[in-house]
Amino acid sequence: MRLTLLLSFTLLSACVVTRHPVTPAALPATTIAEAELITLLNTPGPIVHSVHVSARWATKLSGLVNLDDPKAAALVDGETPIVLPVHRLVHPSAGVFVVDTGVERDTLQGESGPVKGVVKLALKGATTVEPLGDVLASAGAPIGGVLITHMHLDHLLGLQDVPAGTPIYVGAGETTAKGRGNLMLWRTIQSALDGHAPLRSFDGAGASPLGPIPQAYDLLGDGSLWALSTPGHTPGSMAYLARTTEGPVLFTGDTCHTIWGWENNVTPGSFTADHALNATSLNNLKALAELLPGVKVYVGHETDGEGTGVDAP
Ligand SMILES: [Zn+2]
């Protein structure tokens, strides 16, 4: 009886995402005046962006979209096709950055990938399209950093294709977020992080407002690549903004999973930790996009919307 109780307690008690070491990102404050920022961001920049579908998967719509929102009244829950995207950003002097990691070359193939135990079963049905290693190999420049939107498993599965020592950035408090499901994911997340340097955390130092975003980080000091604090989906969720040769490109992460959610300003469903805070962050991103005419917006789990996301009536 005691053993059963102990086991139940262990399984039900919330544990942190990972004990992998974390260090402050220690970025200097931007030198660009706030009044000039929006004008600068509306000007094409030096970064070449390409979007890559790393894997295809399907999950429940009620996790991706808040079906209790009156705007979602016509939507029906069910398995919904999504993608695990990697956004590659090539800067002429700082190298290659990726927003999220897709899947690694070995993921879901044989036993050598990072996906362990029951998680392997949960990810059954996922198919690899372009692993992160291939995305990096074809970039033609060395990697400068990995920009994690948040530390849910489906954003970490490509990390073993990243060379050890590469700076990996995450939001503040992201590794210590507690959740009952973390215990089940523990081995898989440890395998993804194995061999990597301490994660660099956006802890507020060097942050400044960027339009409606309270905390933004000028990652390269030239105003071309920004990390935007958008808590809610997870405590340290981040979005990113790049000044590309095609104009501004915004990556929402899972503050918004679907194109339908972005267009209708409806937050994610059960996959989000703090719905009110997620709504505030999504509103902030929508307000930022209003200031950037012509901005290209990429949500967390769709690229072109063809064959994925909400099948709206
Ligand atoms: Zn996700």
C-alpha cells in the first residue's frame, strides 16, 4: 500500500523540465533609439530567411486552439495535421541561426534517436521530412545560435544535430517550469540536451521595449534579429523577429499554433499553461504586426497552411 502511494505521489508530483545548466544570456542593451526602431524594422535587412518543414505530425485540435472561445464555436475537435518547422536565418557576418529545431537525423528511426520509451509511442505517426542536420548542412555558413521558442519537447528534438558549444537561447524560467508530464518526458529531453553547453537565458538584462512588446533583446546589436518575451504558453515563451531581405518576419512560437488562431486572435487550447497571459502576449504580437505593414508571420506549427491546421467550415 505504502509503495503504491509513494509511486502515485511520484508520478503525480510536478517536476521541472530539466536540470541542464542555465546561464544568463548577458546581452548588452540595444544602441538603437526606441523612436527609430519601427522605422528600421520596416526596412529590409541583411538576413536571408528560409522555412523548412522538419517533420509532419498530428495532434488534437483542442490542444492547438481554445475551443471554448466563442470565435471557435464552429470548430470540431479531432486529430489535426501540423508541422514541426525550422526557420533558418543566415546573417552575413554572424552565421546561421535557427528558430526551433524540428527533428534530428536519427529521430524516430531505429533506437539511436533521442525519443525514449512512452514518448516514442506518443510521437508515433510523426514523419521526418528534413532533419535539422540537413537544414544546417545546406546553409553554407557556420551556425551562430539556436533560438528556442519554448521548451516543449516538439521544439527540442533536433538539438542533437547542433554542434556542441553552439549558443542555445531560451526564455527565463523555462527549464524550471513545473508540470506533471515532465517526469514522463525527462529522459527524452535529457537526451536532446546531452553534450550541450549551458542554455543561455533571456533574464531581463539588456532588454528594452519594442513597440507593444515590453521586453525585447537585440541579439546581434545591429537591430536585425530580436528575441521577444511572450510568456503564457509556457513561463518563458519567446517569439523572434528578423529583418530579412524580404522585409520583417515574425515567428510567434506556440503563443499561436495555427494560422486560424492568428487570423482570429484565438489562443491555443489545453497545451497552454496560462491562458490569460498567453492572450496578453498574443495581443502584443498582433499589435506589433500592425506596426509592420508587409510583415510575414509564421505561427508555431504551420508554414503555408496547405493540408495543416484548422479545417475551417
Ligand atoms: Zn509546439
